[in-house]
Amino acid sequence: MASILVLENNEAMAALTRRWLEVAGHTVHVVARADAALDEIDRGEAFALYLLNLWPADGEPEGLRLARAIVDRQPNARIVFVTGDLDLIGEPGLLFRPVFVEPLDYRKLMDHIARVPGRHSQPGSEDDGG
């Protein structure tokens, strides 16, 4: 199954999301801040999918800041956004990523994740579609 990084600042939602994903057989890394996620990525952690929650913040939402940093490091990264406020997704380059709106339908999310290759793909690799 896939190794998934989840950005979620709500402890209850983070625990629920972790549980759903782990029951499905995925390896899950949950972080509450973009900086912590980038630390894991910069240490060489390979993730097949990034599940980023967008929540209102002073300035830029953490999920968008993290998504931009991930795309800078891994242009073909598979990113999925979760948000209760679609106005937070205003960046055209990131709009080509799936968005799940809260309240989250975990069955639909799990169906989407089930289509993600289990290993981290490199640009041009067979499971990258390239």
C-alpha cells in the first residue's frame, strides 16, 4: 500500500484520517504544520500521496504553502486537498489537484487513494504515467 503524508491541524480529524488510512493498509505520517512535513520530505521520506488540509490562517494557508514547496521539490507529486472553504484554493497551478470538501466522505477519499500507486514514483517512471 501507499505511504501517505497527512497535513491536519485538528487532532480528532488527524486521528480519524490516520485510522481510516491505516485500516486500509497504508503507512501514514501525520503532521500539524507545513514545516514538520518539509522536514520529513527533506530527510528523504518518500510519499506516494500528500493529503493536505486547507484551513484559514493569517496570511497563506499552511496546505497551500506546503503544496507549493512539495511541487518545487517533486513536480509530479500526487497531492489531494481537503477543505471546508473552497475560497482557500485560489492558485491556478495547484487547482489541477483533487479537492475533497468537508464534511469529508471517507469512502470517496479511500476510493481515490486506492488508485494511487503504492510506491513513490519518479518523474518518467512507469507508475507516473510517463
